[in-house]
Amino acid sequence: MASHCQHVVMVDDQFLSTRHTPDSRYASPTAIANARRQWAQTRDNPLNDVPVYGHNPYRSLWKGYKRSDPRIHSLAGPSEPIPELKELRVRCSELTWLENLGGDFDGAHNSCVYKVLYRGRAYVLKVYRQSSRPDDEWANGLDGPSRFENERKAYANLLHFGVCDDGYAPRCLGWFTLHVDHNAKWLSPFFNDSAPPNALLLEFLPESEQLNVRNISCEVAQNAMHALARCHTAGVLHRDINPRNHLVLPGGKAVIIDFDTALSWPDKRVSRLEMKWESESAWNLYFQLMLPDKLIGLDTSQTAY
């Protein structure tokens, strides 16, 4: 899909060019040592509560609004409908299991993620149940079918607006109904389903790793803000911006993944105010939580994200 397609209007992105460096009042060796001692005693990092990297620039934008005002926050979308995600014809026998990547492979979850070989190349395969399960009630309606539809719509937008081609989200080849062969034991979580699952075939990024307190830097955090902003230009509200839903490439580029809880334009629930709130939350994650935790030397075993 061409990356020159007209973008959906998003939150003011003037903040994306802002450089963020730690304030020496909070990042001096003495301040860091004191914060580390407090963390050792309380497991609470005091640097999470002070503007080490400045104040969140999104917090003051539309501060007085508790809900979206259609006159101000509605998205002006493209003039033509966004094409649906391509439907593929993939047989189970064409897929070779390489690795389990995510999900409950005993069958308790409504989706599983695999690394597979397809036509000589490695891909990520996300498989979603087509039927709801009784214990999906706790998930606020996000069962297998709805998660699949969320992700399918998100990737249609991301592809159409060039977000995948620009490397801010994985490329998606398309979707298909996976008719499970019972000889493929790796698909056993779906053996007893009443209907065959749906699947997405996604680009596999071999040298990437999940964002964490060890690999984050000011540059990575800034790149993650850019990646989220590009998703927003495609009218995609992610709704689950956690470190596990980011990949970091060797050069520091950030990639946003896992859109199964996303809302996508033209869904009326997607608005500029919602995108502002998501940008504000992402800035807090990177600059208020993770980077200060890295400053005092926490490792991945000492953080809850």
C-alpha cells in the first residue's frame, strides 16, 4: 500500500520533535544514589514522581475535556473507503511450526501466536478462535472473534496509510480461515473448536526484542512516540500501550505490535481526544516510568512491566 495516502487527522504532533534529556537536579550521581537507596527500602522509585525528563507535554492539551466533543475531536478521514485486509488461501500443510511465541498453548486462551515457516520464510502466525468461550466474560467482550476483527481492521488501516511500509508496525500479508489438520499437533489448542479459527500472517522481525527497562533509551522512547503517532495518523487507537506491545530493532527503531484490542477509524469511538490520552499515557510510560527506572539501575526482574 502506498505510504503517500492521505492521513487521518491526529493529535497535534508538535511535541514529537522535542528533545528529552534528564534534568541534572534529578539525574546527578547523588540524586540517583539516594533514589536507589529508597527503592531498595520501599521498592518505590522516587524519580517516577518528579519531572526527570520534563513535564508531559500532552497533559495540558484539551485538559478540560472529560469526553470527546464532536465539533473539536472528530477525525477527518480519507475521501475514499479503506480497502479491507487481503484474504489469503493458506493450507495448514503449508505451515511448519518453528516456535511458540505467545498465548496459553494448553487451550485456555482465545488466541495463540506462533513463529512458522511459510513458503521458505519465517512469519508470525496469530490464530484466533472463531467462537466465544464461557470464561470470556471477564474480558469485556474481547473474545477471539472480536480480537481478530480488531486486528484485521487495524492492519487494513496501517497498510493503507503506509505505517507498515515505513516500519512502524509489522507488515501483514493478510488473513485466512485456518482449517486445522489434527496431524499438526502444535495447533492442538484449536482441535476441539466448533469452527475453524481465523489467522493473520505477519512479518517476523528476527533481530528485534520486546521493549524493557534494559533496552530503552531517550532515543528509543522518542522513536516509540513517533511509531504511536504514525499509528494514530492511520486512525488506529491501540488501547494497550504496554512495553510487551513494542519491539525494538538493533538501530533503536521502535515497532508497535498487537492490535487485537485496537479501535480503528471510521469507528466513532476513535477521536483526537482519545489519541491525545493515549499519547499522554505512552509518554508517561517511557519518560516518567521506564527511563527513571533505568537511571537508578533496575533490571527486568525488578520491574512489573
